[in-house]
Amino acid sequence: MEPSQAETPFSQLLLRWAAYQIAGFIASMKPKHLAGQISADVAASGNPTGA
């Protein structure tokens, strides 16, 4: 017989919730723009570096 969600121990639920929160935090840390694309855009703009 499969255990239902109500029978899952609290510690297991807490661990799953923590893993979900950590995964979301790590995903939010990923850059929205890749460095190579930024470099290509800057080079195509014709502006000197640091301007």
C-alpha cells in the first residue's frame, strides 16, 4: 500500500520544501544575459570599451 501525502513525516516534507526553495534561489542567480552576447553587442555598437 502506498503512503498518502498525509502520512508523509513532517521532516520529509520540510526537507522537500527546503530543497524546492534552494533550487528556486539558485535558478534566480543565473544571469539573464550571456557574457558572449553582451560582448558581441558592445562590439557591434561601435563605442569604445569603457565608454
